[in-house]
Amino acid sequence: MKMKQGLSMLALPLLVMTMAACGGGKEAQETQGDGKGQKAEEAKQPAKPPEPVTLTITNHKSVGFTEKDFQTYFVEPVKKKYPHITLEYIKPGDGSQLEDLILANKTPDLIFASNGYFALLKQLDIMQDLNEYVKKYKVDLSMYDQPILERIRQAGDKGELYSIPFSLNYGVMLYNKDIFDKVGIPYPKDLMSFEEILPVAKKINRVENGMQYIGFEPQHADTIAGQLGIPAIGSNDQPNFNSPEYKRVFEFLKQVYEIPGQIGPNGKHNWGRNGFLKDQNVAMFLEWTNDVAAPLEEAMKAGFTSWDISALPNFQDKLGNGRTVDSHMTFISKTSKYKDEAFQVLLESVSRETQMNVSANARISSIPDKAIQNNYAKNFESYKGKKVQNIFLTKQTPSQKSSIYGSKASSIVRDEQKNMALGLKDMNTALSDAQEKALKNVQEEKAK
């Protein structure tokens, strides 16, 4: 018995020592010097709110970005998730264009632009590579349109990713149902070739009650050539107007212009959007989806509703190839002091929730998801009952790296297209002159 008592008394201090060593007591937890008690206490404290941050954003060269878009796709979603981030919009205008802001050391944190300005933005050395932020925030890039991401990566030299696409811009063919009813021929198929369109256009061109009806308005040679994968001017700064592709486009346009009545009074050869929406004398009209959505809504208010949608046509062997890759996106400036916050803003604009809203407002989402596509133009009364899904029967044609001289080259070839249409030059001369003028412009610009 005494032996047992002795063992018990010996075990007691050992037990106390063991509990102390293991931090088993509450008092021990609070008084230990390893910081665990302090950390537990700190965990009870509310997290310190992030410091308020103000970011500026502008759009470059008016890519269909409005102040309403700024509120809907940027301010509102960001406010929900990041209330400490305030966004300020710098509206482009006299003295507030991107170049003006850079010269004044007021470069915005975020720049909204299209892929057509990659070359210029790269020349300005303003785009921040986002690869490290994609990794840091664990962004799943597989959910976005892969050809567009590939085009964005082409802008870099070492695999840089300068943005995540916000929206896409497809080509589409619209047709006036009343004109087809008047002539007594079937409406266009959901997807037609240029070869199929020509005979239909010839049946429609006529004058009735003083109105010249036009079967088909092709718009611009350079946009059609883009469907063949050929830019006006390549990344090597060499014009492509002597290529077989441009010759093919001009041959087709020549056939269109030779249809009786196609050339109107005073040399009118391009009947434009007004010909379709306002004058309503154009039966089939090619346009960009982003450019025509709002005008169609206005036309509906004015009473024009008898129209529908066909997919963008192409030559028979290229059917299904749409216009060249055209996407709108947000770039983060290298000079921004708040790149993490800017990236968070960018991510909110391309989130699935925001993209559903983008699609509903007649912008093609950068997420090729069927549910999002089915939501296209749901907020537009003018699109109700239309064959909206025909838009998605074509896919954008991959484009080459852009040249900073491409815009001027497109302007030059459009002038020569007009010269051919009006019979001032034959097709070969028009293309040859376009090649010579575009090359001269490149040389002059480089010499400055």
C-alpha cells in the first residue's frame, strides 16, 4: 500500500510536467512564448479592410464602348466583390486620347481596345504581361475562346499574355424580308456562299416606284479578304494586294458592280447601313454584329421589323469561315501602381456572370458556352423572333500579326475598290495601284 502511494505521489509531478510541456492547460496556452495564444487571439479579430484604391480606365479608338458599358460591365460587378476599388472613366476626346494621356503622364490603369491595336500598343510599350497574375489567381483560361487567346499571345514575342478577351465581333448577313416578298423569291438560306448570292442579287436589282432596289451590299474588300486569312498588310509591313486572295475578292466584287442598277446616281457604289435600315432598299447586307445591334434597336422604334439573320457568307470552298479575328479586351498598363487590383477588375469583366449579361446585350461573349450563346441579345426587343443562332454558324478566321500600317492600307484598297466599281480603273490596275500606294506609305512612315 505504501509502495502504491509512493508511486502515485511520484507520478503526479511527472503528469504536471507533461501537461506543461504539451501546453495542455488553458493558462499554459495563454502564457507560452511560442505565439500560439497570441495568434488565436488575433484570429478572433476582424480582418483589416483593404485600403481604398482608385483606378482609371479609358477606351481606345471607340470600339463600341460606352459609359453605360463602363457602368454595367465594370463598375457594378466590381462594386459587389471589391467595394474598396473605385473606377473612374476617362472619356476619349480632344486632349484625352490615349496618346495625350501618356504624354501628360496620366496613363490610365486600364485600357479597353480591340486586337486591331496590338501593334500600336506594343509600340507604345504600354501592355503588362498577365501570365504571372493568371498563375497567382489560378485563372482557368480553358473556358475562353482558344483561337482568340492564341491571337492575343501572337502579339507577344515570348509567350506574353496581354489580356483575356472580353467580347468578340462576328460578321453577319441581314436581309429585308419585305423585299424578298415583293420580288417573290425565297428568303436566304441560313448559310450561303457568295456564288449562291450573285444570282439572287441579280433577280432583285430593279427600279420600282422610283426606288432602286439593291440585291446585295458587299461592303469592303479588305473585310472579305480577311475571311480568306489575308490582312491588308502583313506583320512584315508588306501589302498583300497583289495576292491571289485579293484578286479573287476583286473579281467577285466586279461581278456585283456589273449587276444593272448596282451603281447609283452620282457614283454611289456603297449603299451602307442606311440603305438597309433607313432607306430599306437593300435586300442583303453584310455587317459586324457589334456595330449593328444598337442601330437595329433604333430601326425597330422607327417601325422597321421585317428583317432576319443569315450567317456570314463566304466563297463556297471557305464556307463557315467568318471575318478575321476581332475581339475587344482590357489591357493593364505597365505604369499602373495597382496591378493586382486592375487584374481583379479585368477578371470580373470576363467572369461567367458578367459574360451572361454581355451576351444578353448583343455582344458575343468570349466564353464559347451554349447557355451564354443562347442568351444572346435577350435584352434587345428587335431581336425577338429572329434567327439569332445563325450568327454562330461561322467561326472567326485566324489572323496574322497586325501591322501599325494596316489601317492606312485598308483605306487605300477601299479607294481603289471604288475606282474599279465606278469603272475608273480595271481590276488589275486598281490592285496594282493599291499595292504601290500602300508600300509607299509604309516607306514614308518609316522614314519619319
